[in-house]
Amino acid sequence: LTANRMAAMFAAAIAVTAYAEIGARIDKVPSTLIYIPTIIPLIPGSYLYYCTSGLIAGDNKAFEANAALFMQDAMAIVLGTVLVYTLVSLLIHHRKHSDNHQGGI
């Protein structure tokens, strides 16, 4: 179940980040203007809430269990985001590099 949830979060983060990058190119705005409002619904709020609740109540077992779930989902979101931003950065760099070499011919 954990692997499926993390895979779903990873895929969702990839989709949201790609959407933000495409939208940014179309609207000619920084991608963060689109990315931040669209990534917020993916943040696993229930795990964060129960993690904090367990911490305050002194329930270490609930704290640890929910903190682990929260961190797994957060890591999947981060990895999906970094993957897309890295690919976009490499594509932009490659395009600029190939444009510089073609202009001199």
C-alpha cells in the first residue's frame, strides 16, 4: 500500500510540475506562479495533522507512524518535482547549446 501511495504521489507531482512548466511557457510567467497553487493540494495534510497531534499528546507511536507516512509522501512529491525541473533545465540547456552551434555554420 505504501509503495502504491508513493508511486501515485510521484506521478501526481510529475503531472503538476509538467503542467506548471507548460503553462509558464504559454503564459510567459515564472513556473512557480503556477506550480505552488497546484502542488498545495498534494501535501498530505492528514498525516501532518496526526503527526503533530501525536507529538503534542505525547503519543510517540502515533507521531512516528504518521511522521513516516508524511515524509514518504513529501519525498515522492520532491522527487517528482526535481525530476521534471531537471529534465526541463537539461532541455533548455541543450537547446541553447545546439542553437549556438547551428548559428555559426
